[in-house]
Amino acid sequence: MSGSRIFAAARDQWAAMSRDFADYLGAQISAALEATNGVLTNALGKVTGKRAEDLLSGPRATADRYASPELIEWWDAHGRMTITEYEAHWFTSVGQVA
């Protein structure tokens, strides 16, 4: 037996979702950079070297601690999804059980 077909299907589904999330995240970063004139981090975020990806896809506590007021305002208007939240949304709207 060459492996579980169930696990292979799940792996393929997760890979597809992950690619979609990368596209979503890239679009979110671009839109946030444009809307905030490139100001995504506060002073502490700059000192600690937080990246856009850290703020837009990492834990909410990290985002709240290091995000600029401009980015927080943008999230209030446009939302923010972590990969876990995106996965749940993706699975119910796109994903299919093989």
C-alpha cells in the first residue's frame, strides 16, 4: 500500500488552501500598505522588526501590540483573518471532502 488516500486528499486540500491564503495575504498586505502609506507598525513594531506578515496573519495579540493606529483603523474597515480563520472559511465555501 502506497499510503492513505484520505491523508493524501487532506494534504492536497490543505496545500490548495495554503496557496489561496498566500494570495489573500499578499492582497491584504498590498491594500494595507497603500491605505496606510506604508505605515503598518508602531514604534515598538519597528524596533522589534515586525513584518507585515507577522501583523496580518499572526496571532491577534501580536497584531494589536505592534500595529500602527492606521493599520488598526484599516482592519476595522476591512477585517483581518489568520490562516486558521481563513481555513475555516475556505473549507466551508471552497473545500470539498474527497
